[in-house]
Amino acid sequence: MIEWFNQKELFEQIYWIIAIPSSLIFLFIMIATFIGGDIDSDGDMDGDSDGEMGFQFFTFKNLVGFFTIFAWVGIGSIKSGYSTGSVIIISFICGLLMMVAMATLFYLMTKLVEDGTMKMSNAVGRTGSVYLPIKAKNGGFGKVQINIQGATHELQAMTNDEKNLAVGTIVQVEKVIDNTILVVTSNI
């Protein structure tokens, strides 16, 4: 192995010195990613309040990807007979393209995460049906079945209507008051 390495010119040796460790680290990162590990500690601790990290270009994973592609494209370019300047430019551009691709991929993956928490404010304006009778003039609570955010929920409800709302009555949510919805008879 040492003989093989010593037969290379200094310029190619530098590329091999970059290629071997960066490839091993890249392989380790890929294996850790697929088995559920996360070794990327470059997160933005002052991120948005919804936990979204945003587009991050300079992360450990992206830098490892840069050096891996930079080195292997450089070695391939040397073997193809390109000049020293061309090898450096081609390998640098390919490394940057890899960083952009990885940063974009990880950014788009964060957009796939969905928060399943139901927001009561999304109930306003929605229609549903009375599940348990609701007494008139805020005289008592009942229950309404309503579809919010793609799922059916049973919510505590009250009404300002003049008469009681019987089971099966179609209602519309007027507003939310402390996790209780105020409903009115729907005109549907």
C-alpha cells in the first residue's frame, strides 16, 4: 500500500489523503443516518419558534460531502489527464454542487415533517353535527363531532341559540372560548 502511494505524484497524493478519510466519515454518516443515528450537531439553537431549522449550507454532513466529492472527482480528473488548474476547478465546483444538493435535500426533508397537534382556532367556520345535546342560551355543554385538519374530533360545545340543539343537528362553529366551541345552527 505504501509503495502504491509513494508512486503517486504529490498533487495526486493530496487528493488521496483527502479522499480516504472523508469517504470513511461519509460512509459512517450514511450508515448512522439509515439506522437512525444523528451525528449532525450544527443545529441552529436560536431557530424559529416552530422548530424549523431552515436552509443550512455549512454543516458537518455537507462539508464531509464536499471533501468526498472534491477528492474523488479530483482523482478521476487527474487520471483523465487534465491539467492541475483544471483538476482543482472541476473538483471544487463538483464539491460545491454536492454541498448545495445535500443542503437542499436536508432542507426539503424538514418540510416533510407535519405537526399533528390540533389547533382549536382551525375549528372556527367549520360545520359539524351535535353528538350530545346542547342546552340553549349557554345553559350547559354538549358535544359536537367536527372534522378539523383531516380528522374527526368530539369537542365540548355550547350555544347562544334560543332552543336546545338535539343530536344530529348540523351546526357551525362561531368561535372558540377556552377549549370550548360556541356553535350556532347551520343554514346548510
